[in-house]
Amino acid sequence: MFFDSPTQIPDIAKKTNFSIFAIDPAEARKVLEKKYKSAALFLSPDEKTNKISIDMVRDFTALTGSRDTVDRFFVVLHAETLNQHAQNAFLKNLEEPKPHHHFVLVTPTPSALLPTILSRAQVFYLKESNSLTKPVAANDKIKDLAKRLITANTTELIDLANELSKKKDNPREYALEVVGTAIEILYKSYFATNQQKFLKKLPNLLTLYDNLSKNGHVKLHIVADML
């Protein structure tokens, strides 16, 4: 999804329990602080390591223990600096979000986040930034598989489903990365050309991503959701 101005971030965040914004973190912080003041809590990378550790995440999410009856915003700036363990720790707090709690991740590169994070969030790209014109961050192998997924006919889709499901290590996570990259390619292609054809397969890919993130069968859902 797209938004037109950083000033829209506070209102978008308020309408979701978990959102990701592809934007300069400094811009997001400025508008959230202005609109929600002390109701917005921020987590930034450690100045020495330039990383957000699992301990930092645990300390930050411990603040969600209060029984708030008003909106509170838990904002992670430069979310791409969360390592895998830190992202998984953050993810645990999203299983049963409280009604008044809004989790916001801000990063110029959402593709750097785990597929399990992306599948639970609404991702918003700023039209005025260059986030949609940057090359896809995935490696060449993932990009090739994603393009095959987008263009595959029935026979090719079955072959691809077999290939992805037979991966030895974490086939579901691997398939999620491929599907997420395919979604990113289509969004960026549409933004660059404004041609509706790039949106035709998005509903299927989004359904597939959602089903795989819920531990759905890799081969079954690739075939069923994409046909």
C-alpha cells in the first residue's frame, strides 16, 4: 500500500495494530512525536553497534505490560538493524496485541525483515520517496524464483512448487522469501509504470503469503493459491 506524505503516518498507525513504513526513520519520528507526544515510545539502534539487540527489544516490549486505556505507539526506528533473534522476540508481542497498542516498524528496506514479520504487518511505501525505485534487495536466486512464480503457467507452477517444497532447510521460510520478493517486484513495477497488469496477480500472492505464514503446506498452497 502507498501513502502520499509523512504527515499521514500517525493516522495510519492509529488504525492498525502493526504497521511497517518504508521511509526515512527521522521523518517518521518527527510526525509521530508531534501528533502523539509522550504516547509514542521509540526504540533506536545502539550507537556503538548500530544494531538493535534482543535485550533491547525485551526491555522495550516490557513497556507493553501496562493496562493502557488510551492509544500507545511502540515505534522501532531503523528496524532493518534488528537481528533475527530480536525480530522473533518482537514478534511474540504481536500474537495477542492489546486494543490500544500500535506497533510501528520504520525502515527504508522492509525486505530486510523476516517474512514472518512482513506477513503480520501492513506495509506502507511513501510515494514521494525513492523506496519504490530502489532495486529489489533479494539475491539473484530469490529474484529469479520470484519472477518464475509471477509468470508461471500451470505446468511451470507445479514444477516450481515441487522445487521450493523440497528445499532441505526451512522450505516454508524460503518460499515466503520468494513470495515476498515477488510481491515487492510487482509493487515496484506498478509504481514505475502505472500499468494495472502488474496488480493482477497481487491478490493471489498476498493470499499465498498469508497461508504460508500460517504454516500452510508449501506445495499445496503455491499451486492452489496461484491458479
